[in-house]
Amino acid sequence: MAIKNQDFLLFTIPFFLLSLLTHGDPVTGGTWVLLHESIGISAMHMQLLKTNKVVIFDRTDFGPSNLTVTLDKCRFNDEAVKPIDCTAHSVLYDLVSNTFRPLFVRTNTFCSSGSVDPDGTLVQTGGDHQGERIIRTLTPCDDRSCDWVELPTPLWNRRWYASNQILPDGRIFILGGRKVFTYEFYPKNWFLRDNITLPFLMHTRDRQEENNLYPFLHLLPDGNLFIFANNRSILFNYARNAVIKEYPVMPGGVSRNYPSTGSSVLLPLRLTGEGSYNASKLPEAEVMICGGAPPGSHIKAFLQQIYVEASRTCGRLRVSDPKPVWVMELMPTPRVMNDMVLLPTGEVLIINGATNGSAGWESAVNPVYNPVLYMPDVDPGRRFLVLNPSRKARLYHSTAVLLPDGRVLVGGSNPHRTYNFTAYPYPTELSLEAYYPYYLNPVYTPFRPSILTVESEDGTVWYGRIFSVTFVLPGHLAGVGLSVVVMAPPFATHSFSMNQRMVVLNLVDVGRLSVFAYKAMVMGPPNANVAPPGYYMLFVLHLGIPSLAVWVRVR
Ligand SMILES: *[C@@H]1O[C@H](CO)[C@@H](O)[C@H](O)[C@H]1NC(C)=O
Ligand SMILES: *[C@@H]1O[C@H](CO)[C@@H](O)[C@H](O)[C@H]1NC(C)=O
Ligand SMILES: *[C@@H]1O[C@H](CO)[C@@H](O)[C@H](O)[C@H]1NC(C)=O
Ligand SMILES: *[C@@H]1O[C@H](CO)[C@@H](O)[C@H](O)[C@H]1NC(C)=O
Ligand SMILES: *[C@@H]1O[C@H](CO)[C@@H](O)[C@H](O)[C@H]1NC(C)=O
Ligand SMILES: *[C@@H]1O[C@H](CO)[C@@H](O)[C@H](O)[C@H]1NC(C)=O
């Protein structure tokens, strides 16, 4: 039996089913579960690793955290509030056991950036003060042995509020930072001074409040980088240090980057549909940016306690078009410091943030407790769905990442200079929550696939080669609505998920093995521009309902 993939149905069916099976909110709105009232630190940065553990870290220069460590792990640090600091500022959270253990960071990781390399090692770059040029790695392990390692060769420039992107050749591109207008690469070479000025970073800088930090950075299928800062964007060839084109200014009179922090995602890259067997045909690429604040919002909030309403706008730009234009939409409510999390369904979860003010200390009010589901492929005007609220305010320094079981891990929020648990109404949050999107509701169990095995040469999904995925379904395979996607685990901080990426693979054929088991023949991504090398979560979706993911190595 061969079943042709009909991807276009994928995104309409779940809501069709919902209308049949449910009567509204408890299912579609998702649910929240408090995993820990305190993990001892505030989750300013999060990165999921291929071992199903999440590296979480904060900063080291504000005094003790709420997670005490053994005496041999004390820091003697002239930046710390106390001369001796015997608390942790990083943890490794284990999804399976819902437990965490302290990790040891030596120098300050405050407002830094990161990427996972092709072997699955987290490479974290920069921070503040003594940590501002340090590169640290964390190599995943199955026991309790792994911890942070500081590399001997530093970055050329300080990287505080910089952004990173893994490149097709496995190097990491590191862009910008506070008062730094250059990019550079990892790994470092003592003999190659590879820090190069990018004038775009100067030109987009607001003199009073910057508004171009943590620039949005996406690797496009043509191998170039999309770089967005403040309200402008370019297509950039990093190999030739050449700006290939400047895109139209994003409308709305809104700044989108720190401290007027909005967020950005590269929408799913689709290798399906007509011409999908043609490896030289590139998938279309579209970027969506939501939220942010009018310029001046940060200064008004910080100096005058005037909290300007944030932006309600989202803009979509088909960056691979020859003459792209921004198509603007309105979110249900204004939002600044919103995280944007790609779900395996290809939908975007807009979560965390505030209605008024900006990022930065003491600069926002009116938390937005309700996440919003954005459905990119339904009719305009019906794309946003307001979801069930959390009870926690997740403001400045909060994070959200997708987990391999389809949940979204949410943590952090500390809009204060130090940990402050009496600050009213937004105390420092050390809690960790999980948001369960609609597709995890038991009403969908009859449709949910389970992956048994992924069979590929050397356990690797090779570029342009077919591999197979064996899965079971509790019921019958519908003739339509089957797809296989891979998702890169991003580095989340300051509302931007670096390296977030979803590729909908080309399903070549599906055969039935037994009553419940099926085998899908799937084409690997065509090349490293479409899916840079590394570990990805692979999901099978049936009628729009995702399986649990398995990790695959793509190269
Ligand atoms: C952190 O520790 C302080 C001091 O022991 C305590 O007052 C506070 O409640 C703790 N905060 C949380 C969120 O556990
Ligand atoms: C590049 O790095 C060197 C060494 O840290 C530094 O002296 C120089 O100023 C940097 N160049 C730019 C353009 O920032
Ligand atoms: C873009 O941002 C710049 C700098 O903040 C501002 O001068 C300009 O008016 C903005 N343009 C639009 C269309 O919002
Ligand atoms: C494949 O796509 C490329 C680029 O779009 C095109 O030039 C070529 O003719 C296509 N080949 C086939 C066999 O369709
Ligand atoms: C948020 O912004 C709206 C619109 O400007 C304003 O009416 C409201 O008072 C602001 N809220 C706060 C708490 O400042
Ligand atoms: C914590 O917040 C409260 C109320 O917002 C404030 O009065 C207090 O000074 C803060 N504590 C510290 C240590 O900053």
C-alpha cells in the first residue's frame, strides 16, 4: 500500500476534529502543570540537549541563588556581592525524572548566547564582565559527570546581548552585542582575527536605548543569513562579508529588539508538495516577527514609570521571494518580551511577556498570562487562538522551549537587579512549569503515532538520502495527513530562540507492516543550508497529532 502525502490537510484537520470532539476551551486551550515551585535559580537561558536534559543558567554577579552547593563548588569572585558564593547559577534539568542538579559556572554568563554544535555539545558564548569574552561548552552525558568547561581561547569581542547561528559547515556565527558592531566565528583560531565589522549594527542602533540587541538571526535555505535589528533587515553572505539585499523596513513604528523586545521565527521549511523530489529546488523561507515596543518605551518605563502599550503587530516576510513585502497582522493583545515557540504541528506558540513597557529592569507591567496559538496556514483573521493562562508572570528574563514529548518548558522571570522575592507584584520566579498544548489532550490518543525505530545508515539521517521510520498507530491510518518533521532544539533567552528550525521532510512512501505498524520512507534534508548538521527531534504526525520525538543526527 502506498499513500501519497497530502501535507496541505495537516493543518486544518486538528481543528476540524476539535469541532467534532469537544466543546471548547479545556481541550483547545491546553493545560499548565507546575513542575517545581523552585529550581533554585531563575531560568534566564535554556537549551535542550539530545540526552533529554535541559541546561538552564542565569548569571553569577548578583549574589547567592537559592541552590546551595558543596564547599568545593564555592566561587571566590570579586564580582559577587559576597566574597564567597557557595550557590549554583546553572542547573541540568532531567525531563524524565523531573529532577535537577547544580552545574558550576565560573565566570559571568549574564545575557549571553549559545548554539549546539554538530556533535550535540552546547557552545555558550560571552556574558558580562569577566565572562564577556569566555566560550564555555557543555557536552551531554548520560550520567552525572558533565559540567561546564571554559575554553582557553576567548572571543575577540565581548558578547553581551549577542545572537548565534549554527552554520552549514558546523561553525557558529556570533553576531553583535552591546556596543559591539562585529561578527565572529567559533571555533577560534589564535592566528585568525576573524572579528569583522557589520555597519548594519551601527545603523540600526537607537542612540538612546539601542533597540537592536539580540538581533534576530536565521540561516536561510540559500545559505545566506537573514539578520533583523530594530525595524530593518538584510540578507547577508557571511562568507564574502557582503550585504546581498536590504528588505523593506518593517511597518508599524515599532522596535523589535532589546530592550523593545519582540520575537522572531523562521516558519517551517517545507520539502513537500510539487517538485519536492528535485533536490536543487530550495524550499521557500518565511520569517515571522511579533511584538515589540515603540521606540522610547524603555526610557519612559525605567526613568518615569510610564508604561507605554506594547505592539500588537506581527509581520510575515517571505524572505526567499525576489521582492518580498511585509504582511502585517494583529495579535489578540499587545505583547512585549513574547517568546515564540515552533510546535511540531507547524504552529507557533506565542507565550510569556507583558502588555505594557519594555524589557530591562523594572520596566514592564501587565503580564500577559495567556499564550496564543498562531496557525500560519488558516485564513487571515482566524489565525490567532487565545489559550489557557498560567498563573505566573513571566516577564524579563523568562524563557520557553519545546520538549521532545511535545510539552513546552517555561521558566524564569526576574525583572530586578538581584533576586527579590518580596518585590510586588512581580517577584523573581524560580519556578518551572510545563505547558501542554492541545495536541497532548487524551482526546487525540486515538490518532497519535508512536515511533518504534528510525532506520538509517550509521544511525544518521544523511543529506539527500532515504531513511525509514517505523511507527504504530492506535487506529487506522487515514489516507491523508501523515508527515515527518525534524526540529532543532534552540537556545532560548531574552524572548529569542536562536537556531530554532523546523523542516517538514519529503515523505516518499508509506507501507503497512502489520495491523498497527507502518513504515515511512523519508528523504533526508537536501543539504546543510536547509538543515545545518546536528541533532534534531524527529516527530511523525498523523492527522496533525504529533508522536513523541526521537533524536536523529542529521549530516
Ligand atoms: C529563596 O531563599 C530565600 C532565603 O532563604 C527565601 O526567603 C525565599 O523564599 C526563597 N525563594 C524561593 C522562590 O524559594
Ligand atoms: C577585534 O578583536 C581585537 C582583539 O580583541 C580587538 O583589538 C579589535 O578591536 C576587534 N575589532 C573590532 C572591529 O572590534
Ligand atoms: C525605523 O526605526 C528608525 C530608528 O528607530 C526610525 O527612525 C524610523 O522611523 C523607523 N521606521 C518605521 C517605518 O517605523
Ligand atoms: C529542479 O529545480 C531547478 C531549480 O528550480 C530547476 O532549474 C530544474 O530544472 C529542476 N529539475 C527538474 C528535473 O525539474
Ligand atoms: C498600558 O497601556 C494602556 C494604553 O496606553 C494604558 O491605558 C494603560 O494605563 C497602561 N497600563 C499601565 C499599568 O500603565
Ligand atoms: C525588592 O522589591 C521591593 C518592592 O518592590 C523593594 O522595596 C526592595 O528594595 C527590593 N529589594 C532589593 C534587595 O532590591
